[in-house]
Amino acid sequence: MTSDNAHTRLHHIDAWIFDLDNTLYPASCDLFALIDERMTAYIQDLVGCEPPQAHTIQKRYFRDHGTTLSGLMALHGTDPHHFLDYVHDIALDRVEHDARLVQAIARLPGRKLVFTNGDVNYAQRVLDRIGLGTSFEVIHDIHAMAYVPKPAAISYTTMCAQLNVDPMRALFAEDMARNLKPAKEIGMTTLWIDNGSDQASDEAFAPFIDYRTAHLTDWLHELTGEFS
């Protein structure tokens, strides 16, 4: 769906929840390629193997445990703070200031929150680059999730409980289609950022996706223009 007439259906929303990576900045920035290199290096050092094997292990942990970190914690007892500090130690010059997005989010009525499998320190650095450093009430990160990442259903229900969010009055925007399903199941309105970062296959047309856009900034500007 597009945002056509969305304003008439979204006036009940009082909590606007956004994923961070590839959602609040373009997927073309490809920060994950830099993080991916750091994760591979971390596993290579931890396990004592060559880069190709380390990369294979990383992808298996991501597939089987939801995040590479979850796999490392479960199988190696990895300290999450040490891992996240290491893999997020990347340059952010690929991320540009987005004045239009800052304006659109400021015009949204109600609360604005970030819900990310990353951590607060990294998220805050990225938000500062975009110009959104003070735009959100809270960053609900992987530490706040007790290291149970999206798309685990409990990460959504505990986030709502901790932040006093009524899911029936919340919209969640996310670039990974599979991460929208648990949000929809507890009553959230969902927005898929279909920007090429996620190979969603059949999920692209799943009933748990309420709205779909390739450009979050344009979608929000169209929407917030109707609120004003």
C-alpha cells in the first residue's frame, strides 16, 4: 500500500516506532557492509579460523539465532558490550544529514521511538549524523531487550510494557519484512521500508504489512502534510 488516504486511517496513532539501520537512513549507505567486516574479524579472532570460515559462521549464527551476537552469547559466552563496541567502531561518513526527514518526524503527532537490534551508543551516533539526535524520546536497544532480538515476539511485548506503548495505537516502520509480523500480531500498524535491503520474497505481500514505501522521507512528508 501507499500512503494514499493514510492520514484518515492513522489519526489514532500516538506512538511512532522506527527501526534504525536501513530505515532511518538509505540502504545505499550500506553501513552493514562495514559492520559485517568487523563481525567477521571478531569471529576469526575468537575461533581462530580464516575469514571465509568466520563469515560462514557469522551468517549461520544470524540465521539460527536472530543476530550474530545472540549466537556468540549462546555458544561462546561472548560479552555483548565488548562485541558491540568492536563491531560498531566504524566510520559514518556514508550517512548524510537529512533535513527533510528531520522535519517530517518532528511533525508527527505523539511519541517518537527507536526500536533497534543495535545498541544505544551506535544508534545515537547514527542519529546525530542524520540530524535526528534529539528527535526521539528513547532508543530501545538490544540491551533493553535482554539480548533477545527482533523478530522474537517477546522483544515487542516487553518493549511496549517498558515504554508504556499501546500497540493498538502504534505504528512500526522497519526495512526487514519478517520483523513486522510480530508487531502486527500484537496490534501495531506496520510500514515496510521496501528499499532493497531485505529479500522479502513472498513476505512482500503478506497480510502483516499495512503500508509499503521505498522512501520513508517521502512517505512521511505526504502523511504529515495531511496532519498539518
